[in-house]
Amino acid sequence: MSAGRTPVTDVTAVVVRLKLSLLRNGLKQSAGRRAAYIGSAVAVLLFSVLQLIGLVALRGHAHAGSLVVLLVAVLTGGWAVMPLFFPSGDETLDPTRLVMLPLRPRPLVRALLVASLVGIGPLFTVCMLAGSVVSVAHGGVAYVVGVVGVVLALLVCVALARTVAVANIRLLTSRKGRDLAVLSGLVIAVGAQVVNFGAQRLGSGGLAQLDGPADVLKWVPPASAIGAANSASEGSYGVAVLQLALTAAALVALLVVWSRHLTRLMTAPDGSTLQAADSKARGRNSAGLSRLLPGGRTGTVMERSLRYVWRDPKTKAAWVTSLAIGLIVPVFNAMQGTGSIYFACFAAGMLGVQMYNQFGQDTSAFWMVAMTISSTRDAYVELRARALALLAITLPYATVVTVLTTALLGDWPKLPEVLGLSFALLGAMLATGAWTSARFPYSIPQEGYKNVAPGQSGLAFMAVLGGMVSAALLCAPVIAGTIWLNVSEGGDEWSWLLLPVGAVYGTVVTLGGLRLAAPRTARQLPEILVAVSKG
């Protein structure tokens, strides 16, 4: 090497070694993390092998091409949302750690793209893409097209994940990004329900009903790359080349967008200069919310509770989970034709659970609330305001779910009685929730995914289960009235009365529960503070 010459370092090799070092050092941190990684790797490998075998078994099936195109489209969606819900799964997803290095976007994009091919996710993707090609490819030309398609589809998936990550890096490194990570379990649960619903539809109607969506998706990258192998098998070589070209064009477009975002990210000032503007915006938003709420303590407590729902990760996750499941259960059953209009009450039940353990969401900061409660009246206003904040979301949502379920089933005459039953159930759950919040408070840890502090699981189970059973018993008069009107002759003519009766009954029960819980709350403020401060 001549004097004065600096050796040129291959950026790609350095970034790949960096990722391997991060992975190796992460596994050295603890035996639990090492066991979790090895266990997940083994599970993914086994699932990949079974999936590969299943796709190969589809070879020769008349609708195999439609199925694999849809599978690749779903896989692409998974790659797109992965950075949003699992931002800490790959430390190299955050390019801001490299902004101080003298790197240009083009070599950095190439290096990060190659580094992204290292891991369990790319291996799983390769197995799925390879199995898809084997299931549809017939002939040497089709296999050659399939190999090119697998490479292009894999690169598009990886580039898509990287582009999404760098475009939302400010979000992923903020508090909202951590909120998204908390909500990832909900996304998986909802996705499982959608997959289950789709599997049931396929089981009843067969794979032939996939042909319509597949005819569209086979032109959408990267599913078009796998569709190219199917087209080549049928002798449509021009169509196959066009489908590969679409995938290649999508890859180039993603790389260009990724490179531009990297350039902007590495040359733009950080967000510290925007702090004052953000503070002013938050002030305007706070003033706007305050104008919509009542005055005095009631409005203040309602605003605090609503901000917990919007800002606190654990509270937000619980609410979104209840909102999603409360909609999925009645609506999906109605769409399958096996549901009942009374399933709509599930929405009120799921949202009513949010009234339980009201003080646990305050954690150790409950001492500030306790300092403002000096009488039973103060405790009553505090509980009433929390119930009103919950009703501001729950009441319209439960109504919408009930109307939507009724529309899907076409059973409009029963809408008033189901709404009345939902309102009565919601009122009963608010009443029992207020009492259990004072009688059985427990702590919600702020870190991790556990929603109950160690040693309080039994207490939480008793509070929720006992409260739900008590709520059902409180609703017994309205439930009995509903049954009586449905079995008696001519009862349908009077079933509309259940709507006002249920609304009034729910209101009376709620007020009674709040008044019953207020004295206990005022007396046991120190005990509540100790119970909710253990997380």
C-alpha cells in the first residue's frame, strides 16, 4: 500500500458484522433472553418447515396460484407493520445512530439492505417464497423465473420494512412509538381473529373464492414476483416478464424513497428546536378539550381520565383491546350468520370492565388525588367524573356496535330492547366497578407487559370476576323483563319500552353504586395508595 493512502473499508461488511455483534452481545446479557431467542428460533424453523411441506403438497392444485399470491401479500403486510409494532426487535432499524459517521446514503442503503437479510424473519420469508414457487412452477423456465422472483420479493419485503422504519423513525423513538409496541399484542389478537374468520370462510366455500382477489394481487408487488412463476408455467412468458418488471420497479422505488428519507434524516436538525412549538400546540389542545367538559372538579377529573386513555400506554392498550374485541365478537359472528343480536351487549360488557380498578392507573401518583379528597362528597364527585369520562367513550360506541350488529342481522324490531339491555349492563358495571375500585385496588406496573403487580393477581381476579358476576345479578330485572316479553304472547308490541327502562335503570344503578363506593373511598385513601403503589 502506498504511503498516504487510507484503506477503503467496505461499509456493507462492517454493517453486517455490526448486526451480528449486536445479536451476539444481546444474547450474552441474560440466560432468559438467550433461551427466549433460541426457543423462538426453533419454533420459527419448525413452522417454516411445516409451511414449506404444506406449500409443496399444494403442487398441482387448481387454485394453488391464487393461494400463494394471497399468502405473499399477507406476508408483505407483516413486513410493512413490523417496524411500527416491534421497533426494538432490530437495533439497526434506527439510522439516527449513524448520523455522526461520514456515510453517504447510497452505500448506507446497500449496507443496511444486506444486513437486513440476516435474521430469523428473512429465513422464514425465504422458506415461504420458495415453497410458493415450488407449488406453482412447472418446467425449467418457470423455475428460473421463480428463483428471480424469490430474490426480488425478498428484497422488496426487506426494503419496505426499512422504508417504513426510516419514514417513521421520529415516531418509533418517541413515547408514541413505545405505545405502539404495547399495542402489538392487540394487533396479533385481531389478526388472529381475521385469519380465523377467513379460514372458516375458506372451509365452507373452498379455495375457488380466492381467484377473484388473486387476479388483482398478482399484479401488485411483490406478490407479482410469485405470480410470474405461475404465468411462466402456463406459457405466458410476456406476462411473467411484466410481473417481474413490476416487482423490480417497486424495489427501485422503495430504495429511492428510503435513500431520500435517510438524506433528510441525516441533514435535518433534531426535534429539540421544535419543543416550544409542541408546547404551544399541547396548550391549545388542552384548552380545546377543557371547553368541551363541565367546569369544576368534574371537568378536571374527566380531562385527566381521558388523557390517561390517550397517553398512558397500559391504559391505552386496555381500552383499544376492549374496543376491538367488543366490536369483533358481535360483528364477526353476525357476518358469519351464526350470531345473535344480543351479542352486541358484549361491547358494553368489555368497555364496562374499564371502570374496575380506577385508582390503579394512577399508580403512586394517587397521592395527589388523595390530597384533594377530604369528604365523602369529594370522593363521590371524583368517582362520578371518572364514570362520566368512561361514558363519553362507551355510550356512543356501544350504541354504534349495537346498530351495526342489528343491520348485519336485519333484526331491526329488536334494536330497542338490545340497546336497553346494553345500557342497563353498562350501568351495573359502572356501579360494581366503582365499588371494587375502592374495595379491591391493585397496582398496574408501568414497565413490561404485566397488568398486575406480583402478589396481587388473586386480588385482581377476585375484583374483576366478582364485579362482573355482581353486575349480571344487578341486571337480572332487565334480563328477566326481556325474556318475559320475548316468550309472552303479544310481548313484541311492548319490547320498545325496554330502551327507556334500561337507560333509566342503568342510570339509577350507577348513581347508587357511586354513592355506595364514595364513603369507603374517603375512609381508605391511605390503604388505596399503598395498594396501587406496588408496581
